[in-house]
Amino acid sequence: MTFLIYLAAALAEIAGCFAFWAWLRLDKSPLWLVPGGVSLALFAYLLTLVDADQAGRAYAAYGGIYILSSLAWMWLAEGARPDRWDMIGASICVLGAAIIFFGPRAALSA
């Protein structure tokens, strides 16, 4: 379930950021900012649904999924296929995210 939440959050963040990109860089209407802002708010909400004890750890682990999703966006939405260096870098990041999220933790003593 965590992976699906991260994937939904990544799509919401990328879509929100792309709306700003479209407005500033692609000369789209400022009305693009409305769904962009809603999408970024949805992204923030979705990250609160992740079952993690610390927000920072949830955000750090999310980073790997975000990078992989960004490359998928680049390929599917922008038509630019990721090269091997993109995929190697994304693989390293996803591995790092998995280590952060699933690594064993020492119990905190009160």
C-alpha cells in the first residue's frame, strides 16, 4: 500500500510542478496554476498517509519513487526516452529509498 501512496503522491507532485512549468516555460494560461496548486496540495496530503514514524524518513524514502516517476513522466508525457544513465541513477535512488524505509531500526527507549 505504501508504494501505491508514493506513486500517487509522485504523480500529483509531478503534475502540479508541470502545471507551473507549462505556465512559465511553455507560455500556457495562468489558469494552469489552479489545478497545479490543487495537485500539489493533494501530493502533500498523500504523503501524510504513509505509515512512517518520522515525516523526514517518509519524505526521504519517497525521493526514490519520485525520481523513477519523473523519468516515466519524461518518457510518457514529454516523449523523451530515459537513457541508461537515467536508469542507472534511478535504480541507485530506488535502492537507497528502500534501505531508508525498510532498514531495521533500533527501538527507542523512553
